[in-house]
Amino acid sequence: MRVVVAGGSGLIGRKLIDSLLQAHHEVTLISRTPEKVMKYFTGVYARFWDTKNITALTDILDGTDAVINLTGESIASKRWTQIQKERILGSRIESTQAIFGAIRHSQRKPLVLLNASAVGYYGNVPEGEVTESAPQGTGFLADVCSLWESEALKVQEFGVRVVLLRTGIVLDKQGGALQNILRPFRFFIGGPLGSGRQWFPWIHLQDEVSAILFAMENEHITGSLNLAAPESVRMTDFCRTLGRILHRPSWMRVPAWTLKLMLGEMAEPLLLHGQKMIPQKLIDAGFQFQFPKLEDALRDLLA
């Protein structure tokens, strides 16, 4: 397949592009800094894109088979000032609207658009399972995800299949949430955040990428798609398992008020809230998780 990836320089994007190439797909990476991101890859076409230049983007997307949109300002890199919140939302809306415009003007439109989203769509769900049919939650992240998804779904009017990748917490040894959680454990001061009762919807990076490829190639998968491991755990259980593997205690609980003081508004939706997210569509479609159990996933990553 001919695949265009937007936002391919991040943790998920780099692994995804490697997997696409290994599967012998033709990959074009679009970026505002193509010369910079090319250092990560061999065998990839890199093209410059400007969200305001719909004509140039149309030339890139016309005749492609799949578009994977992973673009967006990081939600955890900076404190949530009003300006930063506008950047988080605007970066996602602007890029998706540009893709919509380019697809609208394409002569041969892609078969599928796989658009990033997040578990934050569901808001805080302290109890009960969350499948793809669960309603939108409340809060800033839920609103961002909803508006983002709405823009992506507009391309359905052109007969393009849309998959909304509602990703949980991606675990990988090279970066992301796991690296931040690991640090205090290495100094024997690890432990759960807040009450520890919040759900922790995790997924191994390899399964995240495999699920995206599975959805790209499976024409029966459409709409929202939960990307999380089938084994759900709470924060306390996650930290206890991590401590056991590292041979470190998991006892130093970080109070909620401390996190709120350090991080402000982002502390609750990112660290203190959670959801027992179930990947029901993947399970029903027969997707085989390589790491369905947390202990196996952590042992693989920390070996």
C-alpha cells in the first residue's frame, strides 16, 4: 500500500514507520522539517507540508491508499496555560482540516484515514468498563478529542473509511510515560500517584503499532478504536508489578495535592484520573496481542 504518515517523528510514529517499511509498504512522511526527521529513517520519502498550502498537500495525498495522522502538540510537555491549551487544540484541528481539504480535492482519494485520538475522550471513569460505545466524558482532553475526531469524520462524505485511534498509555523503554515512572523506582522511592485507585489503560508500543497496521488493512474496522491491552490494572497494581520486576519497593505514594501543585490543571486528567478501557473492537476482530499481560510487557521492556 502507499501510505502517508503525518507526525511520524514521535515515539509511535518512528516505530510505526519502521513496521510499515518491514511490511513492504511505500511510505511518505510529511513534516514541516523533512530534512530533520529523515535522520530517523531509511527508505522513506519525506515531503514538506504546510497546513495552509492545500494544493501541495493534495498532490501528496492524491492516489495514496492510506493516511495516518499522528500530528499534535504534546499534551504533557508544558504546563497548561491558556495559550498552551489553544496550541494543543489548534495543532490537532488545523492539521486534520488540512488533510480534509486535500482529500476533498484529490482525484483518487485514499481508502482509509487513521486519525490519532486518545483515551482522554472518555474523561474520568472511576468504575465500570469503557468500550468504544461509551459516551464522551467531560474536561479539556475530552473536548479536544471530540473536536479532533469530528474533523476527521468529515472525510467520510467522500467514501473514505475513518478509524479514530483512541490510544491509552503507550509503554516503551525508549521514552514516554514508562521512563518517568521508572526514575523514582531506581532510587527506591517508587510508588503510585494519588490514591492509586485510578485505572491505568496501558499498551505495549509493539501492540500499539501492530493494532494500527491491523486497522489499516482490515476494512471492517471503522469509527472509534480503543488501543489498550485487554488486561486492565489500577495504578497501585501497575506500580506493584513494576517494583516486583525491578526488585524495588512500591511504597512512596505521591499525594494528589503535590501533583496538582507541581503540574496544575494537567495533573488530574493525565495522572490522577483513569479509565478501564477495553479494546472490544480489536478483540472482536480477532487481533492477537503480543503482550496482553502487564508483567510480560514490562519484563520485555525492562529486560
